[in-house]
Amino acid sequence: MGARHAVVAGGGIGGLAAAVALNRRGWRVTVCERAPVLTGIGAGIVLAPNALRALDSIGLGAEVWAGEALAGAVGLRTPDGRWLSRAGTGAASSWDGLPARAVHRGFLIDALADALPPGVVQLGVSVTGVEHAGGAVVARTSAGDLRADVVVAADGMRSVLRGQLFPRHPGLRHAGEAGWRAVLPGIGPPARSAAETWGRGERFGIVPLVDGRIYLYATATAATGTKPADHHAELTRRFGTWHDPIPALLDRLDPRNPEPVDVLHHDFHELASPLPRFHSGRVALLGDAAHAMTPNMGQGGCQAIEDAVVLAHALASDADVPAALAAYTESRHRRTTLISRRSRRIGDLARLSHPLAVSARNLAVRATPSSVTSRALDTVLGCQPPSGPASTGVRA
């Protein structure tokens, strides 16, 4: 009997991680990616300890993530530079001695793709639907039908497969915010530490990447579809008088510079209503397709990586596929729902704009002991990759 076949719809972080994890479990894998090339959008991602542990369990360990871990203070500031909360990396970006690392998404995509055998990733091929056929499932693709033992729907927050499998689900909800992202070359004013600054309905974040580049992001309350004509001018208007080094970093986004930097702009959406489950028959959903969340905890990509490892563990050996996918849902649904809700609550706080509400929020943040924050982070960062029997899930 040959190796069982898995079709993965989507070649993003979650889809590629699932492909790597399944391949290491002996599965034959086909990844269908609709884009003509694999690419990580021009932004960074913080690989928190939970994601690093999951990646290590599928062979992508410390040697892959060479470079400096997040250093110095990690915390929240006000626009004038005062700290609302401040902790060393031991509290905020490290868990059990494993420090977080911030990398470019393109680097992560490349690392995952390089861990797969040649020919696994099929570019320019989209999955348009699925159909169960006896003891198998057929993936309808733009290049023809693919018969498989399991289909992994990793096709993003606007998942076509989620819409087919759960047609009565309300789908995405606009989160009331929009965001900007950019990655600066590692020259000019340094960003010695990762920090986020909260104003009145606005935020600005600075994250040094392991390769010396600087990842910037900003958010502001906005109606859906609102798009500034000039991103640099809008960012300067909103954040140009905030504390150093924000003004100098914004200057480097000026499109008139000799080497312009791409600035991404997007609305925030989430699956505010959790799916009833993350599987249907022989189809499993993971990442944004299963639990799209706001980016306020930096856990979207990290949870997709966890999903991938847990899914592959459930499908190990000769496990019955429908039963394995039910176990996957059981392991992942509660955890991802909890993290999604926490992220939403953080966003609600960050969007406060009335001066009295902002003052009360800032006082509350300052008064919260770092030990309380660390205990809350333990629930998110303190997961272990699954081990032992296939029914074992990620511990929270």
C-alpha cells in the first residue's frame, strides 16, 4: 500500500507548515498555491516561543533562525515616550528559556518550502471545491481533479473551502481598524528594542528583525474600505510628532527617497463567530481559514503553525482520517477561540479614543504587575508540540 495522499489548498505559512509536518509523517503531499510564485508579503512576523517549539518538532530548529532574538525592553509606550508597561525579553517574548525571534515572512516561507521535496508545491493552481467520494475526497482544482485521503484547507481568511463546508456561517467581520506595514533596510536610526505605542485610537509598532531590518506597523480606527491617497503623508500626519525614533523611521518611508519602501495597507477582519468545528469529513481547516483573528497578540501565524503540527500528529500512522480530524478539532478549537477573543479585547482597548477612557486605560495598564502579565502570557506561549498517542493535543 502506497503512502496516503494529502492535498493542501494554500501555500502560505500554515499550508506549508502542514505540508512539512505531514511529509515527515510519511504522507505524500500536494500543495496547490494559486499565486505564480511563493512569496511572503512585505512584512515581518514574530515567531513566539509556542511557534518555535512547533517548528522545532518538524525539523526547523534553532539553526534555521540564526540571528539576534528580540532584545531589550518589550512593552507599551505613550506617544510622548513614557512606558505604560515594560519587561525584559524574559517576561514578554520568552517562555521557558526560549526567546522569540522576528523574521521576514518571506524568509519563513522560503524555510518551509525548502524543507519539502521537489515537486510538492504546484504554483498557479487553485482549489475551487471538494467532494467526498466513498473513502476518499476529491479536490477540484484549476488544473484538474486530485483524489486524496485528506484535504487541508489553508486558503486564508477568505477561504473558498470554508464557504463551501459552512455556508450558513456569517463569515468575516470588519474589526473597525486598518493597518499599515513596512520593512526598512537595516540602515539609519536603529531600533534597539521591540515596542508598541498606544495613542487615541492609533498604534505604532517597531520590531527589529533577526537580519537587521526593521519591521514597522501602525493601526488606526477606520471604516471598511477607507484607503488614504498617500500613505506616507497619512502616517506622518498621525504619528509624525510621536516619540523617537518614530519620526525618523517615517522619513525613510517617503516615496521620494532614492530607494522607496513598499507600504502595505489593509483592513482588519476576523471570524468573530467561531466555526462549529475545524473539519468536515475528510477536510480540515487551519490558520486563517479556520480562525482568522485580529493581529493584536501577534498569534495568527503562530497558531497556524500549531494547527499544522497538531493536525499532522493526529493523522500519523494509520489513523482513521475522519476520527483524526475530529480529534484535531477537539485539540485546537478551544485554544484558538480563547486567543482570538483575547486579541479582540486588546483591540477594543487600543481603539479607545475619548481622553477620559484613554487615561483610565493607561492607568490600568501601568497598575498591572508584570507577574500578572507573565501568567497571562503563559497560556499562549506555554504550549508543547504534541507527543505520544495521536489523540494528544497541544497543552495550554
